[in-house]
Amino acid sequence: MPRSLRKRQESGRGKEELLVVSNSSVIIAFVKICRLDILEKLFRKILIPEAVWKEITVENKPGSEKIVRADFIDVGKAGNKRLVALLEEFVNTDEAEAIVLALKRNADLLLVDDRDTRNLAKKLGL
């Protein structure tokens, strides 16, 4: 049984409900091509940490108004500041918070584009 399906069953979430955490680069990429709707269609909801929200909604940043209006994007607290600080030795703050939030919430999927971040997330069981 695939890990994500097993986790959904263990957590009581339905087959259609994936818990998806994202860092900033994925959302920014879809905003740049004016296709933020694809993320909503694929995942229904995306959870991002506060550091990502701050980065992608900077005033006057192209596309930030679309992100602010995207009601399928939720913001969560990564918590565990010690773990975030440790991971910041290897990846950026938004990526560290995304990993910690994904671990905290037992996410089914972590959306990141950076190879080092993906490798670190895999080592941590994501």
C-alpha cells in the first residue's frame, strides 16, 4: 500500500483529502503562469507555513493579490522553532518551516522544487 494512502487511512482522512504542504517556489511558479487554479484543482487545499505566506504576499510583489484572494491556501504555524533553526543550517527558512509543518501535521505531500530540500525531507520520512 502506498505510504500516502496508508497515512490517510491511519489519520482518518478520506481518500479524496490529501494534506498538502507547500513552500513558496511552487506557488510562485503557478502564479507567474497565471494558473494558480491548477493547484486548487489538484489538491483542493494547500497548507503553507507563516514564513511562506510572508514571502509570497509581500506588498507590490507581482501576483501577491491573487495569492491573498486564494481561499484554498491556508496558513499554519510550523511550531518547533528549534527544529526549524536546525534545518535552516541546510535549507532556507521557508523550506525549513514547510518541512516542520509537514512533519507536525503528518502531511501526505510536501511541494518543494529544491533538490536539497527534497532530499532532506525524504531523510526525515516525508
